[in-house]
Amino acid sequence: MNILVIGSGAREHSLINKLHSDTNLIWAYPGNPGIFQLALKTNLLSMNFDEIFGFCNENIIDLVVIGPEQPLAEGIVDYLEQKNIAVFGPSKLAAEIESSKVFSKDLMQKYGIPTARFQSFSRTDSNEEITKFANSLGFPIVVKADGLAAGKGVAICNDLEEFEDTIKEYFSGKFNEASQRIVIEEFMEGEEASIFAITDGNDYVLLPSAQDHKRIGEGDTGLNTGGMGAFSPAPIVTDEILEKVESTIIKPILLAMKSENRIFKGCLYVGLMIDKNSNSKVVEFNARFGDPETEAVLELVEGDFAALLYSSAIGKIDKTAIQIVENKFASCVILASEGYPESFKKGFVINGLNTQIDDSVKIFHSGTSEKDNQIVTNGGRVLAIVSSDNSLKQSLENVYKMISNINFENKYFRNDIGHRALNNNN
Ligand code: AMP
Ligand code: GLY
């Protein structure tokens, strides 16, 4: 197959690593220096849909795979499908499950899918009304921007003062249009996990569960980020819990999307909060693969991944295309630029990328670029270091060993990825 992958993160690098084979030729846009070790460069200069279609036409592209949420929310799938190109990813209307928290929460409420108690508000609603609802939930309380905010649109407020400041900030345009409407919801206690369902809208294939580490600081402290590390499978997602998640969340949401004429195909990311009684509620749905979970999860996938994505794209899921590796764990630690998710410096030379340790370790590029024949830092999240092994502990040891060999001036990473699962002896 000829495949075009849209995106430029470590998620796309790991997707391309899985899609790449003797019989698949991969192009990537925008890509990054790591990706271009496996994929060809395009002549595209922007995300203009018409130009992307022109490229697909000229290069006889069989499948386009969309990595990030932004082009999905802008309708890239609808556009290319109208021109008869097979695309892995949901339509613009279906992608609203991620791009509008108000839509997503209303949908869950309408179809009885378990999630935190909430109400949505816009800037024309009175402060009194908003405060009244907040007080009825009690603190801490969660405020979410309605629209896309690069994973940073969620604030957890510990008291009324913090809450009122947050509301002011959001409504005065902290996330531009994205925070003109907000969702206020109850704070859920528990442990988070992510599950990816590759679906054609009717049926689905589940990838192994994963756990992300969203906070910047060790011990899950500090600001929320796009994700600082992940491992898979997540021991908290037992077979029993997974079965319940399928029957109370995954099947009902796919049916709900169908009933609303927004059939969802692509990767449905189910973000869960699992409480101490093993009850799961939805924290969020995303309309795409998670990053950095994907980098770990795909290490446990064997078989024809391209065939799986293609079968989803054409609306006829092939449930036999891939196999899940049993009895192995994969982990991923992000090397970031100190200062992320706020301001940080970039342009520093990365040393040690060619260190050979063992075959189980992979380096996926995220915020990197090439300058004077050297790889330099070019983003908040710079690299994802990944390994799979017979235990979570061993896979993490492999990753951290590799990390000690890779250096750049403002390198930052969390030293405690997997801490919860390791404390439970996994
Ligand atoms: P979201 O973008 O909705 O996934 O939120 C980002 C992160 O904020 C989640 O991964 C959680 O760590 C946290 N979060 C979001 N909603 C809640 C909630 N209702 N209760 C507790 N934590 C939450
Ligand atoms: N790792 C969280 C996300 O991709 O949204």
C-alpha cells in the first residue's frame, strides 16, 4: 500500500514504524527527522486539503492516516473521502466527541454513559448561577474549556477563589474561542487508564490498555501536559473491568454516535477514571490515538497494522488483521525541554541518539529538527524512549538506561513513570 501519514509527533513516528514494511511505502507530512528515516518527504507546504488531495492523486495513495486532532476537527476526512480517498479517522461531526467537550458530555448524559456530573456554561451566564452550581458539587472542582486546547484546557480548582479566577481567565479568552464555553464537573477520585478502540463505527478491535502520566512533576504534581510517559498494559484494567467498560461505555457510545448520524470510525480513545470499587467513568473521549500511550501500546501489536487501519477506513473492520503480544509490557518515557508545558528554550543539539543498547529500545522523535546536519530540540516534548520486555520493571529499566545516554542542554524527564503499577509489583 501507499500510505500518507499526517502529523509530526512521536505518536506518528511510532505509527509509521508499525505501518512500514516491504510492501508498504509511507510518506509523511509535516513529519520530523526521525520519521524521515522511515518515510518519504512530500512536496506539501501546508495543511491545505486541496493540496493534500493533489498529492494523494499524484502518488496513488491508498490510505491516509490522520494522527492529530486539529485536522480532524477541521474536516480533513470529509474532504478527502468526498474525493474517494480512503482515510483513517472520523468525520468532522464525529470528531466533535473530542473537539467539543459540551457535545461529548451532553451525549454521554443523553445515552446514560457513566461520566462525572457536570453542567456547561457560556460567558453570558451569570456568575451567581455558575457559583451556585460549583458550590453544589463541592471542591475540588474541574473546569474544562469546550474546544481543543492541546491537552491543557483542564483546570482543577481547590477552592472558590481559584475557581472564580479560572472562570474569569477562561471567559476572557485564555484558550481563545475554545474557552468561550466551559464544562464544570465534579472531581473524580481514582486511577486513570486509556483504551483505544479501532472501529469502523459498528464493530471494533481493542488495543492493549495503557496508563499515561499527564502531570509535569514526579508524584503526579504540577501542571497538566500532553503526557510525560506511559506504559501498557495497565494492570488496573483487569479483564472484568474491561468487559464492563465495553458493555457500559464503548458499545453504547458507538451506538450513540450512529443514532446521532455521526458514525465514528478511526481510533476512539477512551480516557477512564477507575475508582477503588472498580467502577469506571469516562474522563474524556478523543478522536485519535493518544500520545504518548500509542508509542507503548504499538510495541505490543503484531500482524498487519496497515490492514487494520485500512479496514476501518473503508468501513469493514478486519478483526483478524493484528494480534496482541501476551505476557509483555511496554513503556515509554518522554524527554522534554525544561520549562514545558510553559515556556522553554529550543535549538539545543541532541547527543547520544545513535547509542546502541539493545533491540528492544526505540527512540521516537517528537519536537526535533535538523540543523547543520545535527538533530536539535524543536519543541516541548522532544523524544519518546520506548522499550518492551517481560516485565514492566525491566522495560522501564531499559528505557531509563537509554535516557542516561541521550543528552541536550535543557533535558527534562520524569523519573517515576510506572510508579503506581511498580508499587503494586507488576
Ligand atoms: P481531559 O483533557 O478531559 O482528559 O483532562 C485532562 C486531565 O485532567 C485528565 O487526564 C485528568 O487527569 C484530569 N481530569 C479531567 N477531568 C477530571 C475529573 N472530572 N476528575 C478528576 N480529574 C480530571
Ligand atoms: N496522552 C493524552 C492524549 O493523547 O490526549
